[in-house]
Amino acid sequence: MKDLAMHIIDITRNSVRAGASLIGIRLDVYKTEKLLKMTIKDNGCGMDSEMILRVTDPFVTSRTTRKVGLGLPFLKMNAEQTGGALSIQSQPGEGTVVTATFDYSHIDCVPLGDIQGTVALIMSGNPNQDFEFEICKDESVFALKSTEIKDALDGISIANPSVAKMIAEMVDTNLLSDLQ
Ligand SMILES: Nc1ncnc2c1ncn2[C@@H]1O[C@H](COP(=O)(O)OP(=O)(O)O)[C@@H](O)[C@H]1O
Ligand SMILES: [Mg+2]
């Protein structure tokens, strides 16, 4: 079974493959509506409107190594089974915004999974891209930018294995603690 962290890996991998240099990963929690919104935004190659319509079909992929694409169809299914939705906004040459909403009180909502480890894996595993990770709830915001981490590392590569552990420790998921 997928969890939210695995979806984040999947969707950011699409952004990296689309040639993005900057990728935003944002989680918004709306307590009164019991809504969790995941937004992944990139400045990659984008998609035209015909492609946007096709990509939630599980048999569509632009990759050649494996025949079927499943990242977006799975995310759509998992969002919709809670009464939520998947939305894709994209412009060729501009970038893409993928948004998925989940009713986190729904019995079929996927668990959060290892958000800390995932953010660490994404940032240290893609040293040539920059990432902005945010969790927002009520008035509280947690934000972590890979550019700031790279600056603080002062020459040590963000891909260094000990850095991943440090990033995971920095990611504060307290804002998500009452979701599961
Ligand atoms: N952020 C993105 N920018 C540009 N194209 C994208 C993006 N995300 C998805 N796509 C396109 O949609 C296709 C389907 O994506 P997905 O469902 O994740 O399957 P897969 O990644 O296995 O191909 C990709 O192969 C790609 O052509
Ligand atoms: Mg994919």
C-alpha cells in the first residue's frame, strides 16, 4: 500500500525527469475541514492540455524503459477514495503544479509514512535540483530550503550520506502529528 511519503517521492521524480531545477513540496492542513492538501510545483518542461487529460490514464507515460505510468493515476485514486481530488495545472515550457486533496478523517486515507526520511532522500538524492519543503497548519509554518542547507554545508555535498540523516532530523513534522 502506498503512503503519502511515497506519493511525494513519485511526483517529485516526475518533476526531476521533466528537467525542473526548482521543486516546491507543500503540505497544508485544514483542521476544520479535516483536509490535507499536497502541492508539488516545478519549473520543468510542463505538459500541454491534451497530455494533462491523458496522464491520469494508467497506460500513459513518456518514459521508454517501462511501459505504463502509474504515479499520477495512483495518486488520483488515493485522493478520490477519501472524497478528495487530483488537479494538474501545467503550461509547456513553464512548469507544472500537481495538487492532491485528502479527507484525512476518512477510513481509506493513506497514512503519512516517513515524511522526514522522504524529504532527506529527495534533497540529498538530487543534488543538482533545489527543493523547498513546507508544512502549513493554521498560523504555523515549517519551511526548509535545500539552497540554505547547501550554503550552510560550506562545500560538503548535500549528497553526502551523513547529510541525509541531518536533513531528516531537521524536518519538523509536529504540525502533522494529529493526522494519524
Ligand atoms: N511534473 C511533470 N512535468 C512534465 N510532465 C509530467 C510531469 N508529471 C508527469 N508528467 C508526464 O506524465 C507522465 C505520467 O506520469 P506518471 O503517472 O507519474 O507515470 P510515469 O512517471 O511512470 O511515466 C510522465 O511520463 C510524463 O510524461
Ligand atoms: Mg511518475
